[in-house]
Amino acid sequence: MSEECWWFKKGVISAGPISYENLQDLALNERISPQTMVRCGKEGVWTSASEFEDLFAVPPAPAIPATAEVINVEIKDGQLSFHCPHCGQHYKANFSLINTTAECQVCKGIIKIPNISIPKPPTQHPQQQPPSPQQQPLSPSVPSSMAGTEIVGGDLVCPHCWQHFSKAHLLYISVHHELIGDPVVGDDVQKRFLPTVYNAKGLPLDSRGMVCTDMACPRCHLRIPTTVVDMPSIYFSIVGAPGSGKSYLLTAMTHRLKDSLAPLFNLSFSDADPLINSVLNSYERLLFLSTDHDSLAILPKTQQIGSEFSSAVLLDGMPIDLPKPYVYTLSPMPSYQGKLVDEANRNVVLYDNAGEHFQPGNDVVGNPATTHLVHSDGIIFLFDPTLDAKMRQQCDNSDPQVASTAKVNDQAVLMAEMIARIRRHGNMKSNETSRIPLVVQVVKYDTWRTQFDYDLDTVPYLKDDKESFSSMLDMDSVMNISFHTRQLLLKTVPRVVTSAEAFFETVVYLPVSVFGRVAQKNEGGAIGICPKDVSPIWLDTPMLYLLHHLEFLSAARRNPQAPPMPHCRIVHNVIQFEMPDNGGRVQLPLIYAGTTIEIKGQQYSLPQRPPGSEKSGGHGHKSNHGTFWE
């Protein structure tokens, strides 16, 4: 009786047609009573539902799947490695599952993990070893959840916990109000589930028959935008000391990219999921979309933990705080002429951490807030001159950030700590260098502009391309400003430059002003800016450079015919020359090869990269065959 030909009455209104199985569901959920009138077909006779005894019969509970014991359990990298004996799904799990049963997340079959012996660590004293599994009290043989257990393999990556998984393991977020409580995310959120029932459009249904569209990671159970499933992602990390203005920078930069990438480069930049980006969107409304343009806009400080900045989950029985990402989509417009159209579709995932996360000793298991660094396709390191003991003496005293008695911060230590974490989490050797491009962004240019060789208000960083009817990044302008910013840092904080270039193969230095003028202080002492006064300077150049490095944006050379730099040579992957104006010695990384720099109004071209030398590009690291400073 599965044919959809049944009708029932609600008062004087008849409803249908539905299947007999759906009619049973309504009866069991007390949506219809034994007194409800039902009929089979439009021409059938209305009959009391009580005439159909099986309509209200409670179905027997589903049989628990047969238990099958796992075979060929291996121990790899300190974990159990095995396959589900029912469906073959590969799992990695900790030793606590030995001699217990668990439910496979894929086929729901019951798995019995045998009682195997754990190899004794060779360096551990026998008296200090934990009791073997055979000596521990056995848990009752009740199917346990494998939520939080690592699912091996797949081409999708969770932007929260960076777990790789396949599309078949995607969880969905239930919709029905009764389905509350999740063992990983918490008791007050909608339950996550692996779908088994779908509607006619292929959308999954929760256990109450509600259509579900929101997805979640199979490991951390946090919400994942649909675009993360549909197209690849690129990751950018923002690093800076407390008070360096990361929140203001991210807010202003994403606002600028949303407005400028389409008309300038024929690329759309938009929210992938407004819910995930809600914090940054609220900052944007406060700073750029406020109707009160004369009141001071003040953004809250990024916190180390808290529901707005991190997500608390339970993984492997341990509470973990994962940083919340901001996810945007990068999509080609019809006139885009860069990468192939399919290759240009990307998620752009941005990470903003509290400056305290980068303090030495704060990289702990329960708060892996900066692990995203090793996954990054580009890092923006904010260097704040107002926090440097030497440079703040040359900054504008009218800026309340300079006039205040705020503590200075050794940002060279911050750089060293960031590098140490990338080495540690990337399992890198001490002689390996990173191919992740680094932009050292010297912020608050408005406070130290008098110490710089150029007025950035008059220096263009874009060039029109009449053939493609779009813009190109002016690489000579960008690299020339990078060169002079680097020279300034070498005079004041050389350790920032030396440690960065000893580890990263690609480093550029770009000054930026988020406000375009010095900040203001209100009566309560809080520092901010009036929305009407915001006029950023070179704000989007760091992100444009990174997108060019990843080959999403084109670049142009302004003056390829400039005379060569005198007495210039390339030795051991280093460009060496003497400054034409004062004879000072300069050693530049090879990323400056082929560019034009300006010294005292005279332009000079640097030699091209030697044939056969490896050009940096892409994610990862490689062996360091002689660093820049050797």
C-alpha cells in the first residue's frame, strides 16, 4: 500500500494524497487520531482510522546491526589504524577503543576492536608505564560514538580544524526543534547527523523528516559553507601583536576588496556564508555603513577565546577552542582573463587571532589557535611602529596611540615565535625554508609618513591594461616601495628582516594606513575613527600581491628599459650591489630580480633571475641551500 492514494479529514478539510506509510507516521506522531476519517482514493468511502489496526501499531525497534570484529589492527604514529569490517571505511583512533565496541559513522555497523597489546616505549622506565589494557576495567559492551575520531583521506578540508575528508563523510545539521544536542559541539545546538534519507530533490532529511541544507565537518562538527564543498580554498593568516589593529585592517581590507576587485580585476569577492562572517560584517557596518558618520567608531579587541572569536568543541574527550575563520568566495566575472575560469573559483579563508595567541608558551593542545599558519597560502605579518621602542620616537605625537603610555612590544620575538610554530607544526627540519609568501605590513603609515622616502598618496600601485579592459598590479611600484620599507626596517628593527628572510623565500614589505589619518580618542579613552574621515592608503596592496603570487591577478612592469644597477651581481641566490648615492652595501633576495627600483629619483633595473634557479611559488617548504644572510 505504498501508492500515494490516501486521504484524511481535518475538520471539514480533506488532505492528500499521501502514502499509507506517511499516514502511519501521522498516526504514530498523534497528528491524526483513531476518530479521524480516512479513505483510499478520491472515490473511496470515508472510514474511521480505527478500522485499520496496523495504522496505530508501534513498529518494532530496528535490530541492532550484527557485531563484527576488526581484523588486521595496526599501530601507526601512536594510533590504532583499522578498517570497518562491514563497509571497509578506514579509521584512526586512540588506544581507548581497545577491547570496546563502536558504531561506524558510515554504515552504522557495530565494530568490535580486539584486545591487542600496546608496544612499550623503549625510553620509558617499566615502573612508570601505564597499566596495560588487560589490567584496566573493561567498559560495558555498548555501542559508542566515533564522533571526533579522525576519518582518513579526502580532498575536502575543514576550515575550522583542517581535517581532510571526503564528501561521503559530510555531516548535516538537523532542523527539527526537538533534535537538540551534539556530543562534539554541545548540548544547546542542533544535532549533526550522517544522512541516509533524502527527498525527491536529493536533499537530506533529519530523523523528523525535515529538509536540511547546512553542512558540518565530520570531525569537529562545526558548520561548513556549501562553497567549501563545491570548490577549492586558499588560506591567508593575519599575524600581529596586541593593539596592532588586525580587526580594523581585516574589516577595511575585506570591505575594499568587495568593492574593488570586480571593476579593477573582473573578480567577484563576496561572503561565502554571512553567518560565519557575522563578526566581521558587524564591524563593517560600524565602520563603513553607519548612518552616523560623525561619531567615533571603535571596534572591540579580538579575544583569545569567546563565542565570537572561537568555537568550543570536544575532540577525543578533550575540550578544544578552534579559531573562527572568515570565508569569502573569489569568482571570475565574464570578462576575466586570468586563470582558467574553473581554476579561478576559490574560497578565500582568512584567520584573525588575538595577539596574545602568538606569545611564547601560548601554543597549547587545548587552544590550537595558530595551527592554520602551516596551512596558509600567504601570511600577512602586521608590524606596528607605534609598538616599537625605537620607531615610536619618530611617529606623530598627535596620534593618541603614540602619546599614550602603552607598553611596547618586541615584534621580532613575535616573528621568531611564528616561524617556530610553522617549523613545529609543519614537521620541518632546521635547514628547511618555507615557500609560503610573507607580507610584512608596516601599519599606521599616517603616524610615521614623515620618516619615509615617498608620499604614498601620490604613488600608484595599479596600471591600466587597455587590452583586457582591466587593471594590473604595478610590480615595479610595489617592489620599489617594498625595497625602501625594507631599508627603513633594517635601520630600526633589523632582526625582523633577518629572521623573516632567513626562513621565508618570498618576503615583501608594504606600508599601509587603514584610516589615512591619525586615530582619535573619545572621552572614555577609547581610540577609533569617525567613518567620514576614513581614507585608506595602499590598503589592499598586500592581498593583491598575494593573489598575484598565486597567479590570480596579472602584473605589469612600469619601466623595463631603466638602466641596469651599476656594480650589481647575483651570488648564491642573493642580489648584491652598492647604493649609487652613498655606497652602502645591499643584499636582496631573488624575488627582486628583474624589477626596477628608484634611488634619489633615478630608476635602476635589477638583473633577471638566473636560468635554472627555482622560483618561489605555492605552498610548502624546501631545503635551504645557503640562506640569504650567509
